Amino acid sequence: TSQADGTKSGTAVVTLTPPVSVTVTPPTVTLNGGGTQQFTATVANTSNQAVTWTISPATGAGTIGTSGLYTAPATVATQQTVTVTAKSQADNTTVATAVVTLMPPISVTVTPPTVTLYGGGTQAFTATVANSSNQAVTWTVSPATGAGTIGTSGLYTAPATVATQQTVTVTAKSQADNTKFGTAVVTLMPPISVTVTPPTV
């Protein structure tokens, strides 16, 4: 408004907008070697939804494409953390991140690895699942029939009678990753017998 003439004024329009913000989903993910994850970035308060994707560390931690598709390294020797970043192209000071935990492959070890039993004998097997907090396993025996039984705790019981020597494979399959398993071998032996000759004299 003019101070010389208070009846005279001019105007301008100021548009107030909230700050640009970026959200990345999913915010966290766990992958094994060679695994992939599609990340999505949502840019609020701008019509420009474009983002630039990067990962940290920049080397040895996999790759990410322009669409947000992350690919883990082919092999992961030890657990490590990778930060995925989406930077707004409308406002390159605005970023959002997600965290990828890279895990070495799950492996299963069964102990003892070998055992010899006679008819009706028992053996408690133990399974250790490496690189997973889920230690649960599913126990099976092969062949599935005529080779004894195994309980959910890993207690194997041989058949009541064993006519001839045979081999049974005990398998513990990880419930965290059912493609991973460990095995042990049971040798079933027929009963020992002793013969004295001559039988009479």
C-alpha cells in the first residue's frame, strides 16, 4: 500500500507448500547371496516422483537399478548391512533410506555324522542350523519304510529286528530354508551270533 496515497495498493501471490519428502518401502529386508528386492520410493508434495537410487557401501554390496531393483552379491561370506538411498530429483537435499541385511547361506550340520546300531537300538541326533536364528528342523529317514523311525526331537529308533546289514540316511531339513539340510548315516547290523564247533564231543 502506498504511503503517499493510502488508497493505492498492489498485490502479489505467495504459494506456501510443505517440504518435499521421500519414503522408501520396504524399510528393511533380509537377503541371502544373489537375492533380489524391489524397492519403491514415494515422493510427497511434488508432481516429480523421480528419484536417484544409490547403495552404500558403493562396492561389494550388490547393485541397484534405476527402477529400485536391488540385487545382492552372488555370495555373502559374513553378515553385513547395506543402505539403500532414494534421492528426490525435485529436491536433491531430500532423501530416504532402507536397510538390507545380507546373510550368509543357511547350513545344517547333524551330529553324530555316523553311527552303527543293532535291532531296537536308539541314537539321539542333534542338528545345528548356521546363519539363522530359527534352529528348527524337520527330521526324516530314508528309506521311509522298514528303516526305523525318528521323532521330532531327533531320536532315532532302529527296527526291532535287522536281518541283513543296511544303511539308513537321517536328514534334518531347516524350517527357515527348506532347501538346506544336513544328513547322518546309520549302519544297521544284524545281531552278533557265536557258534562253537564241534557242538558235542
